[in-house]
Amino acid sequence: MTTDASTGLDGGAPEPKSRLTARDVALAIGIGLVLAAVLALITPGARTHLLGGTDRRDTTVVAVREGTRPDEVDRPLTTYDLRWTDGDDVRTTTFRRSGRADREVGDTWTLWISPDGSAVETSSPLATWLWLGIGAPAFTLLIGVLVRWRGRVAERSVLKEADRIEARRQRRAARS
């Protein structure tokens, strides 16, 4: 018998790992945080929103236009023209969302908007921070768990098949 920890008791294949190690968890969380940072950097207006550059405003929908994304005929895109007041100033902005229109002209819609109207978000900065800081790493960790589980299933299926072959061999040897 061997005492090498990397192999099984009889010197064969190593036993499949049963759980994620602390290193695996740290790697998944790190990748999730990097993914969250990339999303925050490439999403238009996200940095402004995350850094407190938006305020909660009650807006009025003044126009709704339904269309599709360029080069994607089957993917609807709805454009909303919004108006709100900031003191004595009346401001406007355009907000685009994937999907069919869920608001009509004249509806009031509470959104997070930057003073110049360049950043429009449906959720608060805190909710966005929580999603990026917790949701993205948790999602990445879930993917890691699924990959590890699938790897264990594949490794065990090979070992089970080898056991079946060995059992058949032993039965044949016992009959002869």
C-alpha cells in the first residue's frame, strides 16, 4: 500500500475532492468581484450612480417608443422620454430598456437620475452595490460548486466503470 496522499489506497486514481476548498472559495469570490468591477466600468452611467451622482426623482413619461435593437430583429427595445422638475427647472432625459413597454405616457415613475440626465437607473445605489458586491461573487461561487459537482460525477463514473470491469473479470476468473 502507498502512503502518497495524492493517490488512492491501492496506488490508483486519487479520490475525488468532495467540497470546495478555502482557496476555491477565495478564487470564486475574487473572480466575482473582478466581474462586478468590470460590469460597473463598462455599463454607461454606472460609475456615476454607484458614486452617489444620482438622486431619486419622480418622473413623468412623456413619450414611449417601441423598437428593436440594431441587428437584432427579435429583441425588443423600448425608449422612454421622461420629464421631471428640479426646483424651477424642468428637465428631460431618455431612458432605454430591453423588453416591451411597461409604462404609458402620463405615468409617474420613480427613478434614480443624475442632475444632467446622463445616468438613469431603476434601483438605488445601495441595491446596486449589494448586487455587485454580494450577488456577482455568490453567482460565481455557485458556478464553481456546479463545476466541482460535475467534475466529481465524471470522476466517479470512471471509477464505477473500472469497478464494474474488475468485478466482471473476477466473476470470469471464479468460473474458470
